[in-house]
Amino acid sequence: MKELLTASYKNSFLYEVILWITDVLIPRLKSDFLSSRTLKIMNWVERRVLNNKYLEIFFNTQKVGEAWYASAFYRYTTFGIRHLAFHIPRSRIKFKPYFIGLFMLFVLLFPDRFWDNFYMVPVFTCIAIIFISRTATHRTGVIFILINILITMFIIMMSISIPIAACKTLSYFLLAVDLFFMISFAVRTQGDLEDMLMYLFLAAAALCMIGVVQALTADNFQTAATGVYGDSEVFAEILVMLFPFAFVYPTTLGSGLRRLVYSVMIMALSFWVITATQSKAAFIAYFIELFIVIVLIDRRYVPMILLLAPTFSGRVINNIVLMWNRESGHGNIFQNIVSAFRGFWTNGFGVSTSNFVDLYSSSLHYGNSKALINLPNVSISPIYFHILVDVGTIFMIGFMYYILRIAHSSITCMFRATPRQKLIFAAGLAALLGISISSLLESSLFEPRVLIMYWAMLGLLRSGRIIKLGILD
């Protein structure tokens, strides 16, 4: 039987196609590439630009780090902070990483009806004060204080030159960055990381329950679920970022039955609720994340996908149909790029003082939209454009480079990590790819709670890298 199948395969047209690809097409492409101008240009850029001793500070992170640590600003500022640290009174409350978990639950679960983005500021400030008071004499505490000094200086300078509305949105962005550093400094053990996974699992489960109840009790079955956010796209993006972390959390449990029940529950509920948001971007991102996590963690989870079959009810199928007929609230990246380049001569590209002021002055729509701010002059959606408008092209390029670097680091660390350590890298990598892909199709523009979770996710990845390598990078 085996010989008959082999003979049939070798006589088939498919076999001829595969032979042509492997024996003709691939060698031809390889030969053409090796003799192409593209490779010559790449080699020239690497030799003359990336390895140029005058330009390497822009491309070599090690050189940038050495220059930063050797700078007079860093040396004198940290020297002053270390001396001041001994005069900072220590809080009676001992800082625990679960404070960060509670803060994330507060941000994720607070109802939109009573929510104000400013609530995040005093809550995070209290946590930061406790953290500083307990760690000010340590290196992490000194660096965290220095980061907050730089953030404060940046906000003061920007508030002098731009409208208060712009400074307000920038403050929430910098708050998210501050949370990124706090997570990477405070979450220092594998146990702490798994506690963070538990909080994200609880948040995802609670949001899914709310989404199910909301969808089933809606007067109109065509109404998209909005969760506690009042906006279906915000709800969908939050679920996309939470799902990989929530899915891997049960793997840390000792009981095999609990692992199976919790994994199936969070997988089925999140799938059902993501369809209820009617977000096709989140729907695509969900399956990409599920595939990545299963392949990277344990391929024995593949049969669990079959357990999604019972969730394909008439309601879910109807939601899938509606999501493909529903337009995104903020357009898609391809339309937005065309729109941005059409207005290139009017709006410029990147941030200049006049364009920055014009964009923000013409977009004061507080209370009229779930997004914090709308930009009528440039139609944009992904988070990278947010950084472009807030802090400029150079910062955006640097941020995108860091995202690629942390993704590469997550992959390399994952293949050398223990099974428990692999969880955070697999979940973080899946969430990073999922939100990056979904934001190309539709995105909630300038929504602070989405930003907070995005940077918290990056903070967990960086913390996992620090724990794995045993260094504070």
C-alpha cells in the first residue's frame, strides 16, 4: 500500500510542481539574489552605515548604553539621587508586585459609565511612591526615580509649548511608559510573573463574563458587545492583548483537571465574546495568537481547538457575518496611509511645532467620542502613529526598533528557557503579534486603557528577559 501511494505521488502533477520549485525556482532565486544589486546595497549599508564608527551610536544599542552611562547627566543625577535616597522616609507598607496586578484590574474592569482616565494618575502615583520609598537605596529604585525625573521634565517642557489637551494625552502615554519600567523593576521572580498571569486571567475571565451577559441581554442582536469600555473596538483590543496571558496561566497550575477546565473555559469564552464585539481584526488576531501559543507551548493542545465547535452557535455565526459587513470606526492602515500621503504637503510628516499645535488644537472632542482625541487632519489607526504624533519620528523609529528587538529576544530566550519560563515569552510574543496585526485593520485611537495594557505587556516581556538572563538591561 505504501509503495502504491509513493508511486502515485511520484506520477502526480503535484510532485512535478514541488520538484520544479526545489530544483529550479529556489536555486534560481538564490543565484539571482546573490548577484543582485539589492544584496550589494545591503552589504554597503551594513559596512558603511551600520558599522561606521561615527554613525554606530544610532544603530548599536551597546554604544548608546555606554554613552548614556558615561554621560555627566547620568553620573551626577544618579549621584544626587543616591544621596537623597537615604533621606526619603520608608513606607510602612511593604511593596508587593500584586499592587501592580490590582492596578491593572482597576484599569481593566472599571465601568465606562463612571470612568475618567485621570483616575489612573493618583492610583499609579500612590503605588509608585510606595515602590520608591522601599527601593530608593537600590539600583532599581535610583533608575526608576531618574526615569520619573526625565518624564516630569519632558511633560513640563511640552506643556509650555503645546496646548493642554495635547499635554494631557501625552501624560497618559508617559504614564504607560512609567508602568512598563515599574513592572520590569518590580517583577523579579518567576513566582511574581505567574502572579501577574493570574491577575490577567481573572481580568480576562471577568470581561468575558460581562461580554456574554451584555450580548445575551441586548435588545438588538446586531448590537456589538462593548464590555465595560463603551466601545466595541476598545473591548476587542483589550481581549486580544489579554487572551494569550490568560490562556497560558492554567499551565502553571498543579492539577491536570484544573488546567484543562480553565484553558477550555478561557478559550471558548474569549472566542465567543470576541465574535460578539464584531471586530474582524480581533477575530483574525485571536486565531493567530491561539496558533502561536499552542505551537510554542505544547502542540498537544491542538485537539482543544475542536472544543471551540460547540461555541459556533447561530449567534456566533451571525456575529461573524456582521463583523465582515461592519466598517471599522477608524478605518484601516492602508486607507490611512493613503490619506496621510495625500495631505503630506499640508500636514508634513512627523512632528513639528506648528503641525503638532494645529493637529491638537483642531481636535478637542472630549466627551463626544470614546477615543480620547480625534485627528481630523490625519486619519490614522495603529499605536505607532500615536507615538509619531506624540513624540516624533525619531522616537517612533526607536520604539519600533525596540519592539523588534524585544520580539527577537523573546524568541531566543524562549528556546533556552525552562518550560515555566517559556510561558511568558510565548504569551508576550503572541500578544505582540496579535495586537500589531489587528491594529493594522482597525484600532481605538488614543485610548489610554489600551496604551496602559500595551506597555504592561511589554513590561512583562522585559521582566521575563531579566529573570531569564539574570541582568537588569
